[in-house]
Amino acid sequence: MQDWVNNGLLAAIIGAVAFAALFLPGLVWQYRRFGRLSFARLLGLAAVCLYAAALLTYTLLPLPERSVEWCQLHARGMNLRPFAFIDDIREAAPGRSLRGLLTSFAVLQVAFNVVLFVPFGVILRRYFNRSVLVTTLLGAATSLLIELTQLTGLWFIYPCAFRAADVDDLMTNTLGTILGAVLAPVLLWWMPRAHQLVQDRLTPRPVTMWRRWIGMLIDAILVALVAGTTAVVLRVATLLFLGDVSEEWTLLIAPAAIALATITVFVWPAWNHLAASVGQTVVWLTPKWRNADGTLHDGSRLRRVVRSLVVPASWLIPMFLAPFGTSSPFIWLLPLVVPLSLVMVPFTRTHRSLSGWLTGAQMVDIRAEETDKALPVH
């Protein structure tokens, strides 16, 4: 029983890490695929990560000692006789009350094998929109893969089978998949279907503060990823091709990586027609400027680039002035740019941040055929 509890805790940790790793790709996928964020399907992604982790931990963990001595004492075989679990239950029945029998290991093991694959059927049927037949076949195939993994000792990493491969497990897992597939429309009635969301993909939507913040979050994560990757590549290239270099040269790697990330995420997109950063483009937003007659236009290239540099200036200016020991009061105010940009979003009419306020830009939905129709805010 303690192993079951430990496996559950480990599944929660692994599932949380997996969801964190897939969070940004999940956001990008939803906005580009559906045209908007579906919190229900994002919650579904978290459930998929948790269930996949649970399937891993409950079928393969804990791993035993990897040695011939352990195998000589504990090696497991396989059962190819269907319904052998009935004999196990009969053996456990004598001398037990009905409650005692239902809580016996023999009964609980069968029930657990069924319950373990019910979420598989629910997820495949409703979240991934597969038919009952396809869901059942995939559930059986997954169960078979698990049994073969156990039989081969984690595909011959272990010198013996450390868990019993059982045809009854295959049968009960498949039964659980079928039950999940049948119950899915009832259990996940609140989950929007992907094909329904896709139908409205190109429909312009109001500019909301959440959309603005999500775009900013995507930009921040991308800057960190691009800068980190660039720094590693530059460091490795320096060691391979230049060998030992001066400390001053090494200190240039971080600023160069951050500058490249800023250009990639903010400046280069602003040089193009739509002027939106990568994160803004993902959430279907772009800055526009208003003419004297009230119509909107894309703005000059200079204006677009200046707007794109307002927030990045908060880290670029101190970074490049640091070697000169500059201590201007202006430098100490720059760290306020990012939090001020975040705080301004809910309180401006079109959810502008600091860059939009300073340059006169406002955010609109890229998909609007007539830009003025994209201006309602929530």
C-alpha cells in the first residue's frame, strides 16, 4: 500500500514537471490552432500529463536492484491463462466476510487494473476526439506495450522480468479503456471539442488584459530560452575553437546572447509589416496607430522599432553601460519599466502597456478585416 502512495506522489511531481515543460507549447498551440485560449483544454493538458505520469509510475515503479542475484531470488514469470484472477479471488474467499473479500489484494488488484485505464478511455475519447473503437484498440496496445516492457525487464535493461506479465492485466486494462470511452461524454461534458473551437479560429476577438499578459509571458519565456541557448552555444564554440580566453571575452557572452534574444523576439518582428512581437503575434495581436481622421495604420518602421525597444531598454541599457560604471539616477528607474508595463494593462482603455502609451500605439486583433472592429475591450 505504501508503494501505491509513493507512486501517486511521484506521479504528481512528474506530471507537474511535464505540464510546466508543455505549458508554453500548449499556449502557442491553442492560440494558433483555435484562435484563442481554452482554459478547459489547458486543464485537460494538465490532466493528460498527470495521467501519463501515473501510468508510468504505477506500472513500472519502484524499480528493483539491477543484478543477477536479485533476479535469482525475485524473477517473475508470465500468465497466459485468461481469467486466472478468478482462481486468486476464490483462494482469498474462505474465511472472509464480503467486505473482507472486496478489500482483499486479489480483488483490489483486478479493480485497480480496470480503474487505471478508465482515464485512458476518457481522455482519448473526449479530449483527443477518437472513436470508441480506436480508443479501445489504443488502450489494448498501450497495455500490451506495458506488459512486454515488464516481461523483457524494461527491454533487457534488467536481466530478468521484474514484474509479472499477465494476460488478465491486458484484459482488465482494455475493459477499463472501454468503460472510460463510454463514460467520456458524461464525465467530460464540459470539455470543448477541438473541431468546434477550430471553426471560430479566424473570428476577431476583443483585446483583453489576459490576452495581453499571456503575450507578454510568451515573450518573456522566449527571451529566456533564446538567450540561454545562445549563451550555451557561444560558450561551447569559444571553448572548442578559441580555447582559453580572457575573462573579459567570456563576460561578453551573456550580453551578446540577451541582445540576440531581444532582436529575435522584439526588434526583428517590429521591422516587418505587422510590428507585433512574437508573443503578440501568437495571441493574434498587433499594434496600430490612429490617424487624424480616426482610421488606424501600421505606423512607420522607425515608430514600430522604437515601440518594440521600450521594454527591452530596461535590461539592455544597464547591461551595456555596466562596464563604464555609470550611476545615473535614470538607470535606477529602468527596473520599474517591466512591472509598470504589466500594471498599466488593466487600467488603460485599449489595454496598452507602457510602450503603447509612450508611442501612441494601441493593440488590435490581427484578424479584423476592418481594424476598428477589433477595438472592443473587456
